[in-house]
Amino acid sequence: MFIDTAKVFLKAGNGGNGIVSFHREKYVAKGGPDGGRGGNGGNIVFVGESGLTTLLDFHYKRKIVAPNGQNGMGNNMYGAKGESIYIKVPLGTVVTNLDTGKIVADITKHGQEVIVARGGRGGRGNSFFANSRHTTPDFCEKGEPGVEYNAGLELKVLADVGLVGFPSVGKSTLISSISAAKPKIAAYHFTTLNPHLGVVGVPDGRSFIVADLPGLIEGAHLGLGLGIQFLKHIERTRIIVHVIDMSATDGRDPVDDYKKINNELESYNLDLMKKPQIIVANKMDLPGALENLEYFKQETGIKDIISISAATRQNLNELIYRIADKLDEVKIIPEPIYEAEVVEYNFKKEEEPFTLVLCDDGVYNVVGPMIEKLMQKTDFNNDPSIRRFAKQIRDLGVDDALREKGVKDGDTVRILDYEFEFYD
């Protein structure tokens, strides 16, 4: 079954917590702090696999969660890292963060590995905070949470050439005649429901990949017929081969068909009209095709048209050579590769480390990337850790900013929706 879209929840592993520990050994007095660091959480990594052609597996596995890192231990022992999860996906898979709308990854090469969700860093144990001024720290850090979000997966077929045209113009017959692809062929609309890929060998040794894509109808860019399911696949192709039924066997006007198909391409994405387009007049073995071809040339002003009959294999070699030559002219534009979306905390001084937001109930809420990070790392069940958190936000200037806003001793203050009592 060909499935080209899927939704999945991704959750990278949380970092392990640091630990508060002091060295205990016979005959060793005042051994000092020896709390180790927690291990990093596991990543979720997507790997490009050329042998896959569908996203069917993600319809059965809607949630992917990586292991957490192990907590730190005494004797300065680090916790074990959470193992990363490697998931194979077909080439052409685009990963989007549905929560933000941003593209996370675009996987186009076999073996390409992209971290689509990064695990959280492990928290530091108390031994990391020991110094000449504070020799026995009795606090540690919690591990950072791993990245999590709802991901949308979309598969866009990777091919050099895309065959476009109305249903039943002969695209399936054409690809079966020039390659080893065996699409279903019948004399009714929408015989082709899924894209078919075929490798075409040119007699001079060159080769290219051609995609037989589902037929278009008027209004496809609005979702009519197979609509967007087809149009998104043409974005990956380097050139377009526009197949027209010049015999007009269904009573359609070839000129009208040509204009409507190009209108659908332009309406969906203006860049599609920038791709080189080879016009192919098919079914030239049928009555009336020659007359219609002359009419087509007069009405459109296009003279460079390749006449073929996919059914009788008439003039197919000329078409193959023309496609190969055109591909040689078209530069291969490398597809963008997006780094995995990772929550980044920016500590640059020119950026505001926090913001005060006045809530409807008159209580100020302290928000910001640095505040969020400090909250995640603080163990609020540990008094020394809470005191350290209070000092950190005081050093950031939170207390002074609240005083300027008129907050007084005993007033309630929210920090990321947690309520605290302000002490002046």
C-alpha cells in the first residue's frame, strides 16, 4: 500500500538527574562531594533508506519515545546515556513540526541521518559545583527534558522526470514502454492511483528516473480529483514531460487540455512553471491525430513537439534522447537539508533573558528561555537547590524588575505558571 503522509508524536529521552553524594570511606575523613552527572537522553534519528517507498509503518506506530538517560551516581560515576532510536524512512521524506509549522528535516539521500528530536542533557551532580569557596555543595541539577512535538511526515517522490497530463492520455502506457515499470493500465479515468517510478536506459549509456504520476483534472490545485496528492510529487522533478492525447478520443480539445494542466501547475506553485517542459503528442497512430496536431501548433504557437505512439512504440527513442539531453542541460540543485529542530537557549546579553507579563488577575508572570532552563534544572524538593535558583534569578535582575513594577514583599509572583511569594 502506498502511503505518502503520516502523523507521529516524537519524544526524545530526558536527561538523567545529577545526584547529591559525599564520599564515604573508612580512614578517609571529609571525602568531599562525589555526585556524578546524569546521562544524556536518547535522540530520535531518521535515516534515509532507498529501499522504502511508503510511510505505511507510521500508520501503525503513531508514537516514538526514546529512552531517558540514567541518573548520576556516587563516586563521581556518570549515568548511562539513553540509546538513540534509528528509524528508516523513504527518500523524499519531509518532516514538519506540526506545533510550530517549521520544517525539521528533508531527507533525500540514502544513509542520510538526521536527528529529528534531540535528547536532553544530563544534570550535573554536586561534585561539579565544588570550589574553593564552596567546598561541600549540597545541591545538584535535574536533567533537561528531551525535545517533543507532533510531527507530520510527507513523502515527495524523487524522480528526474515527471509525466503530467489528463487521465487516460497514455502516461502509464508510456512509462511501461520505456522502462520496466508495470503500472495498471485500463481505458478509464484514474487508472493510476499512486505514483510509479521507472528507470529508463538511454542507448548511449545514460539513464534517468521517470515518474508516472496520477492524472490531473481541472481544479486539482484545490484538492479536486487526486488534487494535492499528485501535485506535491511534481515539485521534486527536474523536468516535466507534458503528455497530450492528440487523437482527442474522449472528445476533449488538446489545446484546452494543455492550458488547463499548466493552469493547475501554476496555481499550485509558480515555481513549477519554471521547470523545463517537453510537450509530447501521444496516440499519433489514431485517426484525426495529425489534424489535431496541426491545429494545436497553430493555436499555441508551439512548434517543438515530439509526436509518439506509446502503444505502438513509435518515435520513443527520439523522446528518450530528448529527455536525456534536456536533463544534461538542467543543473541539479541540491535539496536543502535541515538540521533537527532542537530547543536552543540563547544566553547572548543583547537578548532579553526574561520578560514580565501582567496576567488578568494582576499577578506578574516571569517568562523567557533562560528562566525556563533554570526551572527545568532545579530540584524544588531540595532546599539548597531552591536557594540556588533564587540567587540565579536575582542575578538575572528579576527581583529588581519586579520592584520597578510595584511588586511588594508577600505578593504572589508566577514563574512559568508556578506561583511563588515575593520576598524583598
